[in-house]
Amino acid sequence: MDFYFRPDLRRFILSDLPEMNLMVDRKDLVNAYVPLAGYINMLATLKRRSSILGDVPYLLGITGSVAAGKTVMSKTFSEIFARIFKKNVDIISTDSFLKKNNELINEGIIDRKGFPESYRINDMMNFLKMARLGIKNLKVYEYSHDVYDVTDNLISIDSPEILIIDGINILFDFNVPVMPYNLMDFIIFIRSDEGCLERWYIKRFLDLVKNAGSESFYSRFVGMDEKTLKNIALNVWSNINLKNYRENIIKNIFRSNAIIEKRCDHSIESIYFRI
């Protein structure tokens, strides 16, 4: 894309990087994550120093397809911001603003879960607006991938220096005057080949079944052979997640500030910035 450039991140050498228990390759940590986090940290610091509202959070959005690795990337950046740049960081998933499964079933859109109409977009926008203003002690309901639903557990967000928002819907078009991406300070898009995304989704599905407890949504699949499970996962991927990716996610990639391209082994191939 001609409005992105590829920085030479390999010139950053960080020999004394603290040991971190993270699910990313150390080479990527040194050559990509830390330099990009340093750049974002600089922007966050400048915002807090110049804001007339005082110490307001810097909103960092991380988006991309289902199973692209948004959660791992969010946790990685959170750890870097906290350990290296000594920032107070919170993470929130936009899954917390999904309608509950029973509501989706009643509306006849359970097979559209993750599409724009499946979100409580007004609640999400109210949260983002209050978070951006630095309002303390905000609470949202936690989403559980194991239960496959929004739970009754509350998460508290207390005006951190950096708030990471992890979700597929950050770049969506909703029927609201202001979009989620309008309230973000910086948005990272994780991009990979559709074949890689499909492989990652099927693996995640198999892992959720393998580790399913008695209360898990995925317990209903326990005991099925691997071929059957892969076919179920492929069907869900093809008819729901891939469709959503093409209709609502990848087409809006131009709204992001940076694109991280990943290979099928989750290593980083390149980073592009919008200029």
C-alpha cells in the first residue's frame, strides 16, 4: 500500500532487555515490539503533557481477524510498557461489549456473532468516551472464550496511562455519529494470509476443546475425533469469521496507523506506518 513505509527496525539493538515470559520470539521482541512500543510510549507521554484535561489515558487499539494473535500482542505490549517504560497499563477486550448469547438467539443473529449488529455499540462508545476523558473506576463485564459468552464478572479500569483496546470491531462502521476508531490515539492492525488465519483458528478451536472443563461451551465437542472437530472449526471459520473478516475488517485496514504483517509461524515479517 503506497501510503505505508517500512522502517528498518533491525537497527535497534537492545542487549540488556529484561527477561520476559512472553509468547513471542525474542528476535521479534527486540527488533519490532520494543521499538514500536517506544514510539507509542513517546506519543503517549506527549499527549499527557499537552492535554488540558490532565492525565488522560492513551488509547491503543489492536485489531485484526479472529485468531490473529491480538490477545498475545496486547499482553506483549502491556508487559513492555510496564517493564521497560514504567507505564501503568490496562487491557480491555471489545468482546465485553458483545450482546449475550441468549439475546443474540432471541434476535435470530447468533450466527452473526462478531458482526456489527451483535455488539452493544452504545455501551462501548460510552465506555471509550469516558475512558478518553480519564474518568476513573470504569467497569465492564468480562467476556470468556471458554464459556463463549459475556459473564457477570466485572473488570475495573481506573484511568491507566495507556489503555490497550483489543478487538476485531475497532475499525467497523456502526450506525453511530462517532466510530470507535475516531476515539483511538493509535491503531495497530495485525495482517496475515487468510490461509494462516484459518490454520490459527482451527488450532485455537482444537485447543479449547482439548482443555474444556465441564462448564465450558466446548465440552459438547469433547470425545469427537480430530477430523470431525477440524471440519466443524472450518465450517465456522468459512461461514462466519472469514465472511466477517472480508466484509468488515480487512477492507478498513486503511484506518489503522500501523500494520504488523505476520508469517504463519506468528513471527513478524514487516511493519508499515501510515504517513
